[in-house]
Amino acid sequence: MFSARRGRALFLLVRSSREPFDWVLPKGHIERGETPEAAARREVLEEAGIAADVIAPLGDTSFDQLGRLIHVRYFLMKADGMAAAAAEREICWCGPADAERLLKFENARTMLRRALQWREEIGSRRPVHARPARATRRRPV
């Protein structure tokens, strides 16, 4: 998920819903009858309160979570506005260097680099305009 402000890319990170509450890229489960793209839009809205459009697929990855293999499909998305988030998650809009530093997992950093590459190779020919949001939410203590 990114937003462009004065030509600078900002990436959306959210705090994980599980301890140790690391910064992660928004993601979630696909509901029955839902496309991966629709699930991505819904999850970003639920987790961060950001309405967004899918621009391009970035790739798939897998990781182990409590003995279960989890498959994730990531998309490059463009912020298109704000709405009420269903979850109380802290969010952070940050530049590429800060996003790479804050993301704990290499697979997430790989997706960030793919988003940057897409923006450099293709995005420079296709302007993306968005209304960035800088609000943050604190997770309950």
C-alpha cells in the first residue's frame, strides 16, 4: 500500500495484532466467494481505515505461524481515502528506508522492494495521485 505525496512514495504499515506487535504490511484471510484483490481492499480498510485500489500484484510468499503454513498474496495498492477502521491498530505512513527498517520479516521487505521497483519502472509513466493519511491509532493496552 502506498500513497504519493509531492512525488515521494509513502508506505502503509500496521502493528501486528499479535505480540510482539511488530510493524507489518496489511494482510488477512480471503473470505468465501471473495477474490484476492477484494480481500486486500477489505483488509486494508478494516485494519487501517484506508480505502484503496489495487494497482498490481507484487507476488506470493509463505511463512510458518504456530505450525501452520500461511500463504499470502501481496498487491501494490493506492490509497484513495479514509474511513472508519474496524480494528484498533496503530498505523504508520513512512518512506521506503523507514519502512524497510521497521519491517521485521524479509518476505515483507522483499515485497516493499518490488513495490519500489514497480513504481520506478512502470509507475513513473503512470502518475498516481492519492490523499495520504497521517493519522495513527494506538492499540489497546
